[in-house]
Amino acid sequence: RYRDIAALIAHVHEGAAPEEAVHRLVDGADQTVRNLLLRGQQGAKWTRPQLWRAVKLLATSTPESGVPYDVFLWSVFRGDEAALQSMKESNLIAVASRGVATLEDINPDVPIGRHARRYKVLPGSPLFAEVYWRLADHKGLAAVLDLEVAKEDIKREQATLSGYEADLVRLQEVDDVRREKWRGPAEPHE
């Protein structure tokens, strides 16, 4: 947020009208988030589909209420705290106490710990809040990214099903070996 204000002041000092300066900042943030959605971030523990889920979820929330921490964690990251922390470190999201009224009141050094219900997730800055709303409202981009999220979900579920199938095959093999072991040389009924 300090960088946003410093950039706004720099644009105004360069001769831009305040409205034009805000427009430039929002466009810059929009380009940044679009690049992350389309290319990802090197070394990040979150994926592009997770970022899109976060964008959609935060676009529907109000800046005052945010999204409850545990709802965000499980809706976006399926419980992966490391990915959430990585996105927080990228400044795309912020975590605040439910008693915090604005983004300016957030202390990034406070650990979340076991008290997740007391926290909410907000966009990383007011610029990102505007960008998230715009991106979620863009029908064409939303359709493409929703399709990518669906593909990731299908891939994850396919991997889960493949694991279950492998387990069933192993159980069947154990059952077959057991039957062969207990079967005597002369069983007239089989």
C-alpha cells in the first residue's frame, strides 16, 4: 500500500492528473495479475488455477468483510497452508484479524496459528481488489480460466481414482493368493 501511494505521488509529480495516475496504477496491477494468471510465478507454491479461484472468491467479497480464513484456505488451496503463505508473500492477498476494518490496519508479522476462524483474507491492496473485480467480470477470460480450473480438478480426481483402482487390484491379488493357499489339491466342488 505504501508503494501504491508512492507510485501515485510519482505519477502526479510527473504531471499526470490524479485520476489518470490512479488509472495507470490500476492498469499496471491488472497487467501484473493477468500475467500471473497466464504464466504463473517462478518458485511460487500456488498454481494459476488457485490464483484464479482466489481472484473469483475475493471479487465477490466486500473489503470490510473479506473471506473467512478457513473458507479461503479450503476453497482455494484445499488446505495447503504453504501455498496460501506463498500467495500472501507475493502480496496478492493479505490476512487480517476479523476485527481489522481496513487493509491499512494489517500487521503482516502476526502469525496465524491455530486461530484461523479469527482471521479473514483480503486482496493484497485496494488496487488488487479493483483488478480482481474487473477480471472476475470479464466473461471471456473467466471462461478460459474456469476451464483450466475444471481441467485441474479433473486431473486431481483422476489421480485419486487411479490410486483407488491400484489399491483394489492389490486387494484382489491378495484375495486370489489367499484362496489359492487355502484351496486343497482335491476340491471337488470347484
